[in-house]
Amino acid sequence: MTSRVLHFLLPIFVIGALLAACVAPTTAPTNGESTTAAESAADEHGDEHGDEHAHEHGDEHAHEAATVPAELPTFAAADLSDGRKLQVVATTNIVADVVTQVAGDRIDLYAMLPVGADPHSYQPTPQDLRALTDADIIFINGLGLEEAMALALKEFEAKTVVVNTGIEAVEFGGAHVHAEETHGEEAHEEHANEEHADEEHADEEHADEEHADEEHADEEHADEEHADEEHADEEHADEAGHDHAHDGADPHSWFSVHVVEKWTHNIHHVLSALDPANAEAYDAAATAYAEELEALHTELAALVDAVPAEQRKLVTDHDSLGYLAAEYGFEVIGSVIPSFSTLSEPSAQELAALQDQIRAEGVTAIFVGTTINPSQETQLAEDLGIQVVPIYTGSLSEANGPAATYVDFMRYNVSKIIGALGGS
């Protein structure tokens, strides 16, 4: 009996042993498999370090690439096969000078604004319009500066570049906003339209509710709306002469040397795309000019340090020195025209308030641009017993003057401001 059982069970044990031998390799990894897993773990660890290393270098390259904003328009190479030079237009002579620093004589450059012209009020001449028509590219300041040229420039938007693209623009009151819009006013208009739409929607809902209650209430509401519209029209008519630019982005960005460095890179990038044969030369010139601007910034900062912080108070003809104040630690107390635009006019109440503020703050000078009539500023200064100090704001000087280039412009203006505020 026992032998029969063993005889029966023996094949089962043998089969079980064979099955165990077959299954064992799948449940216990060999040394080779263990090494592969270790290598895999090491690879993953190495990938992490590699990713970190690549990330660090990627950040450096991303920082370099950030000098060319994503929103800057792209252009195909211009047809210069006949040996002609790139035809370039710049609206202001300050923008034109920066373009010259990058391009030199490799382009034909036309600057629309003559020396001493006010960029806020300048209107294109027939010669300007011909130059705009013939241009391969047009560089403008944007941010609403060229307000009197806006209609003419609109026809050439496809070949227009805003040099301020990608900067952090100063807003009225000292805040910052990213400058992405071509003319700097679209976002403000869109916001105003949204608010207007919301008001209309609210008025419609209110009218429906009133109508559901009684017809007489609708009539009263209509009368009130009519009165409000008349009042709004009166306010708008008044603002047409006074407001103009009490809010929005400050267009006077060239008073920041670092912003003009951004201009330099934007201009270099666009010219290189349009004229790839000269791309290397544009790159070298832009790099050299950016280094010159960095040295200028260091020089100006040292000059400003000579003025005690409590004396760094600015009053101007219009609100034009916000970028200078932000970059070098000045405080803008106010302006005769409380606007970014010289086309506005101050009210009597605004002038009286400014006069009181100047007295209270102990301001010693009013800084007036060479492109405006300083009669109001002169009268205010005489009333207060303080000085009027002419500086260059919207235009360079003549070639033989003290502010013939942007670098000279900044050096001259800061020196004049420091001198008037008691610096050495």
C-alpha cells in the first residue's frame, strides 16, 4: 500500500520540482537584471542632475533671449538684391539716434521730427508721408506719444515696430504696466468699452425692473439718464481741453537708460531679420552700444548720489520724468500740466493746488522742456520765488548743441537737474 502511494506521488514531486525550476527565474532577478535596474536608477538620478544643469543653463539662455520680447513683430528679409540700402524711418530724433548707433551707415535713415519739435503735437508733412510709404520698416516710440501722427501711422502698421515693445511702462502715478500694445492706448480703450457695456447692461436691467413696477418710474429713469448724458457730455467737453492723458502708460520711456537698452536689442533684432547680410555688424554695434549705456547708467547714478534723498524732488512742465524718478530715486511732486501730453491744459484749481504743494515740499526748481512755451511755468516760478531750469525732454539738440545724441542728452539733463537741486 505504502509503495503504491509512493509510486503514485513520486511523479507529482518530480513535476513540481521541474515547474519550480522554470518559475524561479521569473520571480528572482539574476545578477544581470539587478545591474540593469541599478543602471536605470543611476540613469534616472543622472537625468535629474542633467535636467538641473540644463535648467540652469536654459535659464541663462532664456534671460538672454528675453531681450527680444515674444510680442515683437517678425519680418522676412527685405529684397536688397539691387544693392540698395534698407529704407528706415524713425518718428522721433531720439529713436533715430538709437537706430543710428545700431545700424550706422548700413541703412538710409529718415527721422520725421526735426530738432526742437514736440512729439505730442507734431503732424506729418508731405515729405514724411512719402518717406513712410517708401520705408521698409518704421520705428516708433508708441505708448501714445505720437498722438498727432496716429492717423497717418495707422496706414503703415504692417511695417511698424514699437521700440518700447516688452518694457515695463510707468503708469500715471508711478505704477508699472507691461507694454504690449502697438500704440499703448488699446488696452485702456478696451477697458473703457467694457465698463460702458456693463453700465448699459445695468441700465437695461434697471429699466426692466422699473417698467415691471410702474410706467411712471420708467419715465423718471429716462429723464435721469438724459440728464446724466448731458452732464457726461459737458464733462467730456471739459476734459477735451484738460485731461488728455491723466492715466495710462507714460510714453517718455527714454528717460530710463535701461529701457533704451531694450530699444537697442529690439532694433538690432528687427534690422538683422530684414537685412541678414549685415546681421553680424548689427549685433556687434548693438552689443557695444548696450555696454556704453550701462556705463552711462553707472555714471548718472553716481551723480544722483551727490544729492541728499530729501532734496530729490521734481516739478516739470508736463509729466515727463517718471522713468528718471523710478530709475534714480527722485520723487515727482507734480507738473504744471498734470498729464503725459503737452496738448492738455491745466485748470486754475490744478495750478493753485500745485503752487501749494511746491511751497509745502520746499521745491526749488521747475524743469521745463525745450519743445514747449514756458510762459505758465515762468509765471508760477516768479510767484513762488524759485527758478525755471530748461532741459531737453522730447527732442535732442542741434548737432553742435549739448544734447546731440541720446547719451549726451541724458548726461546733460541729469547734470542740470543735480545742479538745480543742490548737488555737486
